[in-house]
Amino acid sequence: MPKSMKTLLADQINNLYSAENQVARALPVMARSASNEHLRVALEQHLEETGGQAERLTRAAQILTSEFDGKVCKGMRGLLDEGREVAEEGGDANVIDAALIAVAQRIEYYEIAAYTTAEAIAEQLGETEIVQLLQATLYEEFEADEVLSDLLRHVILPAPGAMVQPSGHSHPAPQQGAR
């Protein structure tokens, strides 16, 4: 148990660093599993951002004069296990893509919660540079979630009332009483 808020902040940053590194290893697998090009590109772009996020966490640890202890973020590991399962399953391309987005959004929400907590602690400690580093990442995480939501609603899911044929093409549902 951390003995001070500063130690708690260092622990949170360490946990986030582990989480970001795990995400960096998992995103290429998820991107290769995506059938939709827009989803693949979004996952690859977020992978690029993840490197910058890890760099900001390294800077935050330097400010706190703490080192990463090598502990694995177990929460992220569980989320990524779900992602691996989705990536390994076969099936309808839109269903797989929607499942990948579901996992990716759970990852984003986990990160948003963790970064928000770390930011609040840093703010309470008067660590303005760390606050700015964490806010930059929070902005990227919120943006990634918004991109994923838009892809799900407007690209991956069929329009309401449309029937998806096995070929992946969607057609309007037949009208009631039509012959």
C-alpha cells in the first residue's frame, strides 16, 4: 500500500506505463484482425499515439524521480486477453470488427479512468507538468474512443432496418405486406 499521495501517483504512472506497453503489443494483432480498412487504420494510428503516451509517462516518472518497477497491469492484461480471443475467432467480418471495437473501447475506458485518477492526484500535489502530460494523453484517449464509436455506428453496423446478407452486403428489409 502506498504510504503517500506521491507514492500513489508513482504507482499509478507505473501501472499506466505497463498498460500502454501491453496495448502497444496487442494493437497490431487487433489491426490485422480487422476486416474494415477504416478500423484497421484507426487501430494503427492509435498504436502510433501509444508510443507518445509511454514517452509522456516516462517523463512523468522522471519528474517524480521514480522508476518503473516492472509490475504488470493485470486489468489491462484481462482486457487484452479478450481482444486476443476476438482476433482468433472466425466469423462474419462485421461481427468481428464490432467485437474488436467493443474490446478497444473497454481498453479506452480503462485508460481514461486510470489517467483521470492520476491527473487528479498530480493536480492535488501541484505537479503541473505531470498534469499537462496526463491531460495530453487523456485527450488522445477520448479522441480514440470517439473515432471507434463513429466507426461502429456509421461504418461497421448495418443501417437500422437493413438485413445483412451472407456476402456482407446490406439490403433494405422487405416492407410489410410487400410481395
